[in-house]
Amino acid sequence: MDDPFVLAGVELSSRLILGTGGAPSLQIVDEALAASQTAMCTVAMRRVDPATSGSILDVLDRRGVRVLPNTAGCRTAAEAVRTAHLAREALETDWVKLEVIADERTLLPDPIELLEAAQTLVAQGFQVLPYTNDDPILARRLQQAGCVAVMPLGSPIGTGLGISNPHNIELIVGEAEVPVILDAGIGTASDAALAMELGCDAVLLASAVTLAQNPARMAEAMAAAVIAGRLARLAGRIPRRHHAHASSPTEGMAVF
Amino acid sequence: MRLEVNGTARDLDDGTTLAAMIEQLAGSTRGSAVVVDGEVVPRSEWRDYPLRPGQTVELITAVQGG
């Protein structure tokens, strides 16, 4: 099926974007990458630790996976903008997953700081992919600011609660003119399929795979779920009905 | 000369450039970024950027993240 996923003018071969955080080793990341068939992975920017051996970048390079730096941990627009600049120098990409969180307990985006950071980074030439609340109006404002995608959460980061407000996700999808990427809260494959059925263009998840008992197998499940959900969306589901509707002919029954 | 790198005092040879320091501490300049005294220094300037005693350096790289 010819159904390309184009993000900021770049065609990606998979609608599953993998976060690499939480995996106990680079070996497990590597196995999950292979099983997921992903084309893009997020990384965080942190101080160099001379004691660390091996680099996540080497693993991504070997698999031919595009890198998407994030601004995880930033609490203000100013911090996020500086981190995006660091990422651009480090990774020579102007793509950034913009995260500006309000507090450690909820890890929910701070909408005021997020929008300000998005406006600043767009003006500085970045391709901004904001991690946002599932708020249709904030998503609209982020698009108006020039973001190349909007990435609403299904539920808070790391909770695995799935999509707690599918209606809002549908509203965001309904008026989006840029790709909508469901980001955060995915717990298992059916959550990822639902995101795609709701009309999201892609799914970004980390913990659901990296912390699964078998990360590679869950990565494979997520890849299948994203494809299944996308196909179902394109196929068009039947309407929900209150009463049964026979699928076998009611005419021509044998008479006993 | 003594500088502070990622919160730790470090002794480097006089005249060490930013590029040399990054290679020494991070193994290569690939995937790294630096902040010197609060300013992000563009990659294009690293080769010719001489470090000075007393400077505060943050040396950053990509790690696993969500």
C-alpha cells in the first residue's frame, strides 16, 4: 500500500517512533530497534560521563535510524531553547522534540512555557515537534506557531494508561494540518492501534517497549499494532449500533 | 590550567582548544555539544577556540531518552 508518512518534508518508512529511554542496556535498545522497524528514535541531552562505554548514536547509526533529540527535563522555555541549541550542535539536526514539563509528579507539559519555546525555536529555524497536552486549542496554537507536528499525550509519561481522552485526540486530528503523533502513555499494543484508528499519523512510545518484560517482542507487537491501526483507519470502520445486525442472509432459510 | 568541566575541576595543558578537550573527555567530537561560561559554542568554532583558566564548561552528549 502506498501510504507514505512525511514529516517536515522527510519521508519516514515507519509510523512508529521509538524513545530509547529506560532500556537496561544498549543491546536491548538494539534488539528493540530491529524488531520495531522504526525509522526514528528520540535521545536526551546530558553531561558526558567518561565511565560510559558505547554510544546510543552508534546503535542508531548502525540501524540507519534517524535521531530526534528531546528537551526532556526542561521546566522553562529558556531551558528548552538552550537544550535545543545544544542538541543542534551535538547532532547537527534542527529537528527537536520539544518538552517543557511543569513538575516531576505529573510530567505534564507546561502549556505557557511550551508555546513560548515553540515560537522562539521556530523563529530560529528549528523543526519543532512539541510534546503537548491533549488540548485541541493548544494543539491549534502550536500549529499556528509553525510547529511541523503536534504530539499530544495519551496519558502522562510512563503511566501506561493508554489514551484517556480519545475524544480530544479525535478533535486534534480533525483540524490538524500537520502530522499528529500520539506521544506518551501507551501501555500495550492495543493503545497504539487505537491511536492510529483515531487518525493519528504516528505513535511515539518508549517505556511500553523498553520496560516490557520482553522489549524486542513488545517492539514487534507495537510495529504490528501501528500498521493494523493505520489500515483500519484508512479502511473506515463500521458505525457502532445499539442492536444486532445479521451478517448472514435472512432470506432463503431451510424449512424444517 | 584548571577549569571546571561538568562540575568537576580539571587540569588541562595550557592552550588546549575546545575540540581537543572534547576529544580527550568524550572520545570524539561526534554527538557532543559544549557550553562555556553559559554560552553554547557553535561546532564550527571548536577547532580554534582556546580554553582559558577558570572557565566553566558543560560537555553534553546524546543519551538514551524518551
